[in-house]
Amino acid sequence: MLRLFLGLAMLFTYIVMIWGGAVRSTDSGLACPDWPLCYGNFQLPKATSAKLEMGHRTVSGLAGIFVFLTFLLLWFKYKTAPKSAKIASLVALLFTISAALTGMKMIRLEAPNLKYVSHMLLESLHIYESMIILGALVLTYRFLQREENPSGGVPLWAYAFALTTMITGVLVRYTGSGEACGHEWPTCTGKLIPDLTNWQTALQFAHRNIAYVAWLAFLLAMVSNFNRTTLTAFVFINLQFLFAISMVISGFFLPLVFLDTAMGFFLFAWLTYNLQLSKTPEPRVKPAW
């Protein structure tokens, strides 16, 4: 039962994140002016944008339920489960509650309009909360498996560059800076080094350069410790680059935006699961859950 609930919690949280990206890309964030219901009732709204937003809220609710059930089972039924797994599930639950409150505040402040910097930061915070939830759930699963990846995991320093790229990428998207460099790559507004007096251009340019450093970090990780995990990580990083570059050059074609979002959050989850957390090998224990 624990395996089922935890698996569903991870699956629905991931779906919530990519569905939220679709809501953002179609400007459907305020299609339901009320919260938590849509137009104050349970009826399916007629507008497509409202259906998209209501679906996002419904899937979010399901994700929250499974996160809560996972927490209950780990803390009150499987009392011999590793403490690290219990703490990770608690983090997931706390940020699930926080994300729900942030979502409510976003609707009431009409933050999806992105009129003010405070709106942009609130929207970005909401995505960071979702990333923490997904990361905590992935770590819960990993700690239950008791896998440490002492020699074949993703190095922490490479993971840090990838995470920084994702964090700045969220800021780029939710500050409306995605097109600050135009629909071009690798140049930005026709230059290799653009005018950085515009903060949106500077943010986009910084994000691109951090991404380049992340690519080099994973190349170095693969060369210095070649194994299946570092090779797969480098392949995934290149795939993410392909989607991101195609998205920009295509003028943010919606299917490519969706693929970029889906691949980005999948990459985050995969890297978190394969993160090298310990240098001391531990025997792998067959899970009894």
C-alpha cells in the first residue's frame, strides 16, 4: 500500500507541474476566478481555459491526498522505516500545504497577470514549492530503497549547477523574460553579449550561461567517472538543451514548450534520485514495504 500511495504521489505531483506549465503557457491561470472551486460550484466550466485550470486544481488535490496518505503510513504504520524517509515525507507534506496556500493567494491577488514583481516572485515561489515536494517524494522512495550510489551517482557539484539552471529558468518564465533575447540562439538580441541594462535581458542571458556551465559540469562528471549513470545524465542534459533551443527558435511553439517543461521536471526528479549522497557503500536491503 505504501509503494502504491508513494508512487501515485510522485506521479500526480509530476503531472501537476507539467499541467501548471500548460496553464501558464495558455494564460489560463485566472480562468477560474474563485478558489478552490471554479465559479463557486462543482460544475464543469464551459470555457476550455477554465476546464484546464479546474483540471489542474483537481489533479493538485489528488496529489495532496496521496502525499498525506504516504506520510500517515510512514509515520504511523511502517514505524521501522528509515528516519530519513519519514523526514522526507514530512517535508513533502509541509510544502504541499504551503503550495495550496500559495495557490490560493495567487488567485486572490490575480498574480497570474504578472503585473508586478511581487506577482512574478509569487508565481516562481509556487513552482519552487512544487519542486521541493517532488524532490522530497523522490528522496522518500530512495531512502526506503536504501540506495546510496557511492560511486555511480550524480556528483553534488554537477547537480548544483543543474538545479541553479532550473531555478533561474523558472524566474525567466515567470518574469516574462523568455523572449528577452528574441527568437534566436546562441545570440541574444543579435549579439553574443547583449546590452544588460534591461533586467529581463540580463536574467535571460545569465540563465543561458549558467546552462552552458551546467552542460560542461555534466561533461566533466562523465569523463572523470564514466558509468551508466553519468552517461545517462549527460544524454538527458543534451535532450533538455535540444528542447529548450528548439522552443526559443520556434518562437515558443506550445508543443515544444510542453516538452521542455516535462523534460525539465523529469530531469530534476531523475537527478535527485541518482544524486550521490554518500561515499560510504552500504549493503542494499530488499524493501519490505
